[in-house]
Amino acid sequence: MAQVKYSRVDNNRRQSSYCSTVTVVVFVALCLVGVWMLTSSSVVPGQSVDVPADGKKNEVKEQVTDTTTTTTGTNNGNEENTKQFEDNQGDLPEDATKGDANLPEEKPAEEKVEEKPEEKPAEEKPEEQKNEEETKSDDGSNGEAQNEESNGENGDGKKSDGETGSDGDGNASGDGESNADGQGDSNITEKKSDSGDNEEKSNTEETSSGETKDGETENNQGEEKVDQKDNKESEKSGDGQGGDQNSGEVFPSGAQSELLNENATQKSSFSTQAAESKNEKEAQRSSQGYEWKLCNVSAGPDYIPCLDNWQAIKSLRSTKHYEHRERHCPEEPPTCVVPLPEGYKKPIEWPKSREKVWYSNVPHTKLAQVKGHQNWVKVTGEYLTFPGGGTQFKHGALHYIDFINESLPEIAWGKRSRVVLDVGCGVASFGGYLFDRDVLTMSLAPKDEHEAQVQFALERGIPAISAVMGTLRLPYPGRVFDIVHCARCRVPWHIEGGKLLLELNRVLRPGGFFVWSATPVYQKLAEDVEIWNAMSELTKAMCWELVSITKDTVNGVGIATYKKPTTNECYEKRSKQEPPLCEANDDPNAAWKVPLQACMHRVPVEPLERGSEWPEQWPARVEKAPYWMLSSQVGVYGKPAPEDFTADYEHWKRVVSKSYINGMGINWSTVRNVMDMRSVYGGFAAALRDLKIWVMNVVAIDAADTLPIIYERGLFGIYHDWCESFSTYPRSYDLLHADHLFSVVKKRCNLQAVIAEVDRVLRPEGKLIVRDDVETINAVEAMVRAMKWEVRMTYSKDKEGLLCVQKSFWRPKESETLAYAIA
């Protein structure tokens, strides 16, 4: 009854006060819910948070795909640019080994949902409160929310799958890779707010191939650009490698999150006219200024600039020592592109390519005519076929390989013996079948009358280079090959003081074997007997031990195996110092255009000297820093050498597994021949070792000499100067990888000439992956666009970038005659 006595004014005041209180409560609740929505690192697909207001529900929706979302914030307030790809001191080891600074943990989604207030009747919220709520995602808290999401905090600042997301200073990971999802599969989710609408949905549409369309991104603290084309190959599952394309992202969550701290605008399967027009205008602008012409040369589609310099060859005073087969590079490297053979087709994939290749790709029949009866190569319809034999193993290379191991079990293919040099390789069937025994073989042969033998090897998917043992050292460090093999190679090892055999002694490990199955081993012709006697005298003077000599009744050949000494005792006991020991200041690792000398280098015997011990058996050797890398030494990236080695390996494992395998749309089952154009410790090749590919590691002559480390871990490579052409035929490689190479090379030589060399070496539809500064990335992109290459993906942030392009079949109509290359 007391309530009846309240006046009308009192009752209205009470109700007004009550409504104000409820409005404040609802507003605070909505703010909490909004903050939760922005800061949540995990959102249940399809979930919406409902907040009642005057009997209605204002829904804040967030649409996500079936895979784990990738969040893309930037680190708070830190404006220091992290060089995410560069090998500056400290960058790589820190991002490869350190995690984020400790960040507060977020509550699970279930706990946060419980924080919602009970539903109560409430009046309509004032308009200014709505606007305040709508624009909340644009205020300063957004950067914080994004930062928390992108880092995926655990208490120690590490990702939930154990990958690190930033260095100790809070900068984005310098290696460019971190993980928000243990599987590396994700889709980018964007959050947008518009003052004209209450809310906007973030759309993440997948294309029919499971990939996203082009995207451009911006955030509050920096500018980023991501551009990815439709992945034509993602539909192919191949052999399972690289077929996991569930994410459809430019980069999968994880390996590329150092690049993808961003908000991404995803487009549906139907691109917009604005995007199409913008992309075309950018392409036209970028291609201006670069005009490509076809090289008019005598070698035609098989042109190798440094081996087909006829002007230099004709001016040689002598060809006695095969000087005409050595490198003679033009003063100005060509900037034209090499034509394709008529009817060129996409190469047959490995392992079928080991047995046959398209005749139209290497249309040479001379070798088939001369060596067909010896099972080198035969013409079979539209194919060139390789029966698996050679002059010394007509009945199959595998039998020959196993016979060698049976004659000397200590060889232990694929365990003790991992890296082999095959001299005078022919079409490289020996190296091609050693893959079955887990052995890498560096095959070499000259570009001579045995037409296109190295080109046949590369077309088959077998590593090889065009080289000759003439007047210069081979482009390899000293003491790196486990075995050197020579099957019926017609190299005069014994002449001129054994200079050529002494070069093999330089590159052979102490304790390594020289396997020789030439005719002097098993034939009794006068010439063969003379050569055998001379070789026996020379190898004894070199302190090589003849450990076995056996006859293969199946192939009808004999095999002599020699072992290099592991001490200097024999050298010191020789009654005659012939061949002499090299001077103490003669560096056995110096190999780039260094003249041959008829001397022997001493065997290293100090415990911490490279070559004093045999490497660990394969595959353990690939993962461990060599015993001779000391903590007192400073590595390439500035840390103690063993830590530097480990950090580099962890870095490339992340990059490869989280980005290159799943994030670039590359069908790795179609990739066989790979070149790392700027290798450091061989980490990129090591990370790819489980795929059915091989990687030629190139160490530039003006970079830190880390090639011995690469060989020590059971990989192989070569020295090279990228201001010159590489000693390989055109269309040799399926994929080229250049990590901060071009920005260094362009300081010394014409970048357009280097890109012309890239085009020469790469097969049509082959891929080029470039990691470099933005200026260089843009220059490279402009050049390849002018060659009608397809830009599959570009990314740039903080003056660093990543580019993935695919070579086309396009060739220009205009030609340029190179006078020095006309025979």
C-alpha cells in the first residue's frame, strides 16, 4: 500500500534513475564484449555474441573458415625495422632461437562468455553509444588486440606449436617465419568497421583450388603488400609433397607470420574491376624500360655464354690442355634471352625422366649413334631413352654400384660415403642410380664432341655441370668428396707429373677412395699396360693405397680402388719427393680460377682441423655442426659458429615447412632440379632433404667461404661468380632460390644480365623465389614481367620483400646478334 502514496513525479524520477543505471550497465557490458571479441585468440566458427537491448539483440558477428584463423597485428609501438630476410649479424640467430617477450595470457573463450551480464529489459541505447561501440575496433586498442592475436601468447612468449614469433626486443621475427597453427594451414580473417554501418562481416572465400585471391593489406603501424595469383597447381596432389594446400593463404600461419602481421582484404572467387585494372596498370608501369631480345648465337638454344665465346676461343695460343673447353666469359655478359628448341615440352617428371626424356627438348642424336650400342642413350620414337647402362656397366648401373660396394664394403654407400665426384660422367647414369643408395653425385664432363651429355643428365633430373680438367683447379674446396669415380674416362692422369690426378687428391677427403674402372685396369693392350704401369708408379708416390682390384664378370670390367692416406707419415718417408708437397702457404681451398700445380697438400692431423676426422655417417651429419666449427669462431650471422649453424638450420626448416611447402602454391612433386643461388650453411637444401629433389648450393666467390661446411654435412655445391654465366646448359633447373643475392650482385654487375642468366638456367614454368630488399624485389619483378613471367606472389614490409614468379614459354621476336658467340 505504501507504493500507492508515491507521487507521479517521484515514480518518474525512480524509473529514469533505474533506466540510466541499466543503460550504463549494458554499455559497460557491451564494451567488455567488444574488447573480448577483439582480443580473443580463438574464435569458434559461426559463434556470435548476443547482447540484449530493449528486447533486441545487436549481433557482433565474425565469420571464420574451417581452418584456424591467422591474425595479423603488429608489435606495439616498436617502430624499429627488423630485416626479416637479411643475413645481418644477430638477425637470423635471434629470430631462429628467441621467442616473444612475456605477454599476459588470455582467458579461454568459454570463460569470457560467462562474463556477459544477465539479460534485462533495457531502453534503446543512445546513438552516441552505438557509434562509440562501432568505432572501437579502430582505436588504439586495436593494435594491442592484434598484437596479442598474432603472438598467440603462452607464458614464455612462444607460439603454441613451439615456433617463435618475435625476437627478444619485440620485433617481428627476423627469419620471416613463425607459427600460429601447428599444421601451418590457415586462412586470413579480417576485421573491418565502417561508420556508415553498424557492422561489417569479414569474408574469407576460398577458390575452387583451395587458395585465396589477390590481397592488399594495411595496418596502423606500417604498410604491407601481399599479391598472390591463383594457384594453378594446388589441385594436383602429386606424391603428397606440397599437396597440403588446405590453407589457401599467401603464407600459411606459422612459417610466414613474420611477414604476415597484417589485416588482409580477401576477395571472393570473382575479382573486382578495380583490382583487375589496378593490377594491369601496375604491370604495364613495371614492365616499362626493359626490352628483351633473343640471342642470335651459333649455339642456338644450347648457348652457354662462358663456354661458347668463340672470339676468345679462336684467340687461344694453345688447346693442348683443353683450354678451349674451359670458361672464357665475355667482358659484358649478355642481356638477351636464349631461344627454346622447336617443339619444346614440359620435361618428364622424376623418376620416369631417368629412363626417358622428350627428344624435342634435347634434339641431339650424335651420342645415340656413337654410344647406342653401349646403352648410353637411344632414340625411341619421340623419346630419348637411357637403358641405365654406360660403357662400363652395359647391364645396368645398379649392379655396377653394388659390385663396387661388394668389392670393398668399407665404402658403405649412403652411410660412410655420401658425396661423390664422377669425372667424365657421360650421361651420368652412375650418379642417377646412386640416388637409390642415398648418395649425391656431382657429375662433370666437358662440352665436347660427346654431344650434349651433360644436358642429357640435367634433362633426366641428374646433377651435373659442364667442366673440364684442363689448366685450372675444379671449383670445389679441398678435402670434400668422400669418393671420386672415373669409369673409362679418357683423362691422362699420369702425364706432366700427375697434375690432374693430384687435383683429384686435393678435393678427396683423407681416407676417401678413388674408384677407377678404365680399360688399363683390366685390358692387356700395349697402351693400357703402359698407362697402368705409369698410374701404379704415380699412385704409390702419392701414398695412395691400392686396397682392391676386382673383375666384374657380368659387365666384363675391372675396378681398382685406391685410398688416400690419413696421416703424413708416408709423405715423410718417401725417398724421392716426387710429386713434391705444396708450399705451406698454398691454400687447398682456393679454387676459383687458380692454376693447377703438380704438388700435394699435407693431410690435416690436428684434432680440430677439418679433414682430420671422417664426418658422421649419413644422415646424422646433415643436422650437426661439424666438429671443427669452434665456439671461438664468429659465424656468418654474428653468433658463435656452432650456434650460427644451428640457428640457420632451424630458420630454414621453418621457412620451408611453413611457407615454401604449403604457402606458395608450388607442387613440389613436379620439382627435381633446384639451385640455391646464395647458400650459406646449406640450411635450405638440408630442409628439403626429405623431398625427391637435389639442390645445387652455390657459394659466391665474394661471400664467406662456407662451402666446406655444406660438403661436411653431406650436401654438395660449387663456387661461382654471378657476374658470369653458370656452367650449365639452358633450361637446367626447375626452381631457383635467391636469398638476398641480387641486392649484393647489382653492386658489381648489370642486374639485367643476371636476370637474363636466371631466365637461361630456369626451365619454362619453373619457379624463382626471391627474398631481398623492396627496391631489388621491385626491379626484379619489373624485369620478369617484361619477359611475360607470371608473378605468383609478392610481399613487402619494412623495406624487405618476398617474390615468387613462374617463367613462361614466351620468347621475344626481335633478336640481338652476339658477335663473340658466332663460330
